[in-house]
Amino acid sequence: MPVMALQERIETELESNPVLELQYPTVDSDEPRPPAEEQVARGERDMVVDEDNGNSEDFERLAEFQDEFGAEFITSDAPARPKPTPGERDRKMDAMANAPAQGISLTEYLLEQWRFVEVAEPIGQAGELIINFIDADGYLRTDLGELQMQTPDPLGMETLLAALSLVQTLDPIGVGARDLQECLKIQLMVEQSAGHDVSVELQLVSHFLRDIEMNRLPDIARKTGKSIDQIKQAIDNISHLDPRPGSAIGQRPVPVIVPDVVVDVEDDGSLTVYAPEGDLPRLHISKSYRKMAADRSIDRKAKDFIRGNLRSAEWVMGAIEQRTHTICRVAEEVFAVQRGFLDSGVEALKPLPMADVAAKVGVHVATVSRAASGKYVQTPRGIFPLRMFFSGGTRTESGQAMSWSAVKVALKEIIDGEDKAKPLNDDQLAASLKACGIDIARRTVAKYRKVMDIPSARKRIVY
């Protein structure tokens, strides 16, 4: 499991298995026990039971426990957790305080505005219907003819059109559009009503979107009578409009990437591979339940229940340890081969089949695949998917092995350095790569260009 999924699994195990307990950072079983005098000061000694003095010393120690662990220590059988020391923040309270509030959805946001629009009842009903069919990007992709039949009394087309016109005035600007062209036009009309001259932009959006996509600027200039510079300025203005106006409302937070393994380069050039501490809760098995499992006076059914949970807890802890060991071993073998990446970057990546790593680690190739799936590695060059370091490749004319990731980097460098007025086509790109010692077919160049979302030569022309 990736570390985030494993954290959830551990939480589930903690809830379902009573013998599993969290070991908080303030408690370290590996630390030596404090001196006897310190134990006495902390109250770690037998009860005095000195009835002659009214058990006064016992009550003093009970008060100390209550101060340290809270009143629930003496009123509940629940495991006690030390109260935070002065200046120490409570982790659970911090997590609750920092949890993001649930965002309002786009539908709720639009309906809230719609309630303040004063319209006749049929139009108000039609507006609510339209809003409920607007997708997360802010578009109404359902045909109005289909919406007519969504109410017991079918709505008239004029009513729907009037309601749609009003919905399109709501915030965010451009919401309620039925296609990209209408979305951009709505935003441009708002700019026009604010006093801006967007006549060229409106003309381009209304008639030349396909030509803009194909980068046919000379054709657009000839048909509109505008200069290339005017067309380029208008396109630049259009590029600042929002093609997905609804996406800003109720937007999902970007998921946090937590590395499963860290690779460091030491001063002497050696590599250190380890699992980061603190990302996973530290587990241990309750001593009281271990004693109960060995207590002959405990009911047999209860003892079987405890022993079953003990076996389950030991399996979980062992599996987590094995997972960490396997991922670290895989990463060690990966970076023994991909050391050049740490020194020179992606262009130094070498072909690395999973079968080679599996043979060195001594596990099945499927285990390596699972160990790499969804995992991230933190390196001095940043955080990367572990699977990125496994790939096929080719050999340069000098016989040096080169991964496909490195070939992509070389291809992008050639495209970045080309003459933008005369960009290279795929045949020319293949020839340029061959000049660098990388002999690959034109169709392979085209495939990787598309994978990297780089347009064709025609679309890359800069006028």
C-alpha cells in the first residue's frame, strides 16, 4: 500500500483490534528506565496503604496522576494518554483545527445566488432546473429539449431560454454556457459592457476558434483585415479567459504526496536509503492483554478472542515491517543502477526492467511491481514516483544505454532550441536525435511528442 492508504489501514486496525495500541512519541520503549529516585518522584512505586495517616501519601500520588493524565485516569478504564506539557500542542486537536472546512458545491453556490433573482415562478423553476444540470466545469451540456420533460408540467422553450439567459449572468462569469465558444463570448460581453474594446476578440471567438487551434494566423489576418500583431494580441487576451469557470468553486484540494522512501547522497558520495520516520503511527501490543492471554483464570472464549487478536496484531506489525524492508531494498537496487540521475538528472536515466531488480532483491517480479506502484521517493532532486525509474530504452551509437525518459528529455531540448519561425517536423526531429547518437523512428518521435503534449510543427509556428 502507498503510505497514505497504509495510514488509513492502520487506523482501521486500531479501531477493530483492542490489543493494538499507539506508541506516542513521548513514550519510547527502547529508552532505559529512569533512576530509582526519578521513578519515585514520578510516582512509579507501590501504593503505601498507610492507614495510620489516613492514606495521605496515597492521595497525594493520586493527585499527581490526575494532574499528569487528567481526571479520566481515575474514572475510566480507557487507556490514559499524558496531557500535553506546557508549550506542547495536542496532535489530535491540531489535526481537527487544521482540517479544511467542507467547500460549497457549484450547484449550491449558484442556487444561493438564484434565490435573490426576482423572476416569475415558471422562470424561477426553470432556472433551478438548469442549475441542477450544470456540471463541475460550469457547462450546461444537456440539451434544453431534454430539460423540458424534467418537470411534471413541461416547461416552454421560451421559458427555458429566458431562465438560461439569467443563469448566465451569475458568478462565476461564463457559467451556464453550452460550449466553449459561448463560454468565452459571455466573458467577453461582460468586458465589453465594462467599456473595454473586445471587438476583435469577439470576432475571433465567433468565427475563427478552429483556425486559432490550427495556428492559421495568416489566414485569420487575411479574412479579418487585421494585422498579425493585432490577431496575436487578441489571442493573448482570449487566453486569459477561463474555459472552465465552474472549476474554481468547490475545488478539490491537491492531494499531499508523502514519500515512502528517502535517498540521500552522503559527503563521501555513498547512498543512504531509508524509510522516513513519523509518517506511520508506531504500534505496540498491550502488555495487559498479553498477561490476560497467559492468565489461566480467564474464561476460555475470552482467552481465544484475545489470542486471535494478538496473532492478528503481530501479523499486522510484521507486515508493516516487511513492507518497509522490501521498499527500501527495491530502492537500493534501483539507485545502484540509476545513480546518474542523482548526479545529472533525468537525461542520465538508464533502462531498468523490474525483472532485474526482482532478481537482485530475491523476490518475484510481481512483488517489485507492487512495491513500486503508487510509491514516491524523495531524492536530492525532488520527489518522484518510484515507478519512473523502471523503463525500457535504447542504446546510443556509442553503445551507452539510455532510457525512454532520457530520450524524451533530449527530444524536448531539441524542440526548445528550434527556430520557432520554422519548427522541425517529426522527420527532422528524428534526424536531429540521430545526430546526437539516438537512432529512433519518426513514428516513435511522434508518439513521445504527443505523450509530452507538444503540438505538431504547424501548431508550433510563431509568427
